[in-house]
Amino acid sequence: AMSAALRSVMKPTLNTVTVESPVECILDGARQVKLTHKLDFNDALHAVLRHDPDIVMLGEIADRTTAEIALRLATTGHRVFSTVHAHDTVGALQRLLGMGVEAYLLVYGVTLISTQRQLRQLCARCKAPDSSVSDQELKHLGLGGEKITLYRPGNCIECIGGFKGRISIYESLLMTPEIRDIILNRSGLFPAAAVRDAAMRH
């Protein structure tokens, strides 16, 4: 997903640099820096900044130093891509704040957070309609009132237990002025529910 996002914004007129450990995907048109025991993150980033990049991709944000560098780059006109381990988009914001990042840096440095999950896909050849789920259960899942067909896995020579292939699902959170205000004006614990509600409204 990260490589696809980078490819969608890369152009020959833009200077794109990645800092990774290790380099996971070769990107034509990008300068890619691999971290080693001789080249740490800070040294690599200082070298990268001398090239005046337009787009920077940092492998993973795992500590406060990396987070602050990434967010400072983002607030000074660079387009920055990175990953953070979290369960969902709101959890990514919470994790960054938990690392000790200043709230103002977070809300003005982050534009969009997107999470991805992979789901197994039912085999198109042997899947069969499933009528065992009641309207009550559908309503409980928030699907009541819609014409919906559920399927159950079959089993054929082309699949494994009724599943063949995978499909990605995404959750995206755009840093809106409302979410920015909720985070900046919070007192005490991170207001996860309020941020999630605001994100859903938008």
C-alpha cells in the first residue's frame, strides 16, 4: 500500500527519497537509502535533506525522535509518508501522542491516516447463498432494511476451504479542523471516541 501511495504522487520533476531498513520495494525514479550499522537514521536523514527532497518516505515511526523528524518535515513543505503500528486510524494518532509528540506538531503535520486489512475472498466458483442469517441478526450488524445477499464458502478443486485470493479493506481519517480542535483542546486522556465520531461525520 505504501509503495502504491508513493507511486501515485511521484513525478520526474519531483525529488523522491526513501529511508528504510531494509529497502522493501525498488521504486524507479526514487533515491532509496538503506540503513545499516554504519548509517543510522539521523545521519541518513541529514544526508537526505541536503538533496532538498519534495517527497520523503520513512520506513517506520517507532520512537519519538523519528516521529518528530517526520512531522517537522511535513510541516515545512515536504510530503512525508511513513508507517505506524496501530489497530486503526484513531489508534495511530493515539500512539504518536503516546510517544511524546507535541499535539500541535501532530495536528499540523498529519494530513491523512489510512489503515489496511487483508480479508480472505470467497471462491467465485463454489460460493453459495446463505439464508441462515435472520433479519434480526442483519439489523444488529447495521445492515437491516437493505437488500443484501450473504454467501457461505463452498469447497472445490480451485480453492482452499472455499477461499481463493485476498481483498484489501481500508479505513481513512482526514485531519479536519474539527478533529484538530478536539486534539488541541483535550484535557487528560486522548479523546478517542470524540475523534472517531468526528471522523465518521466527515
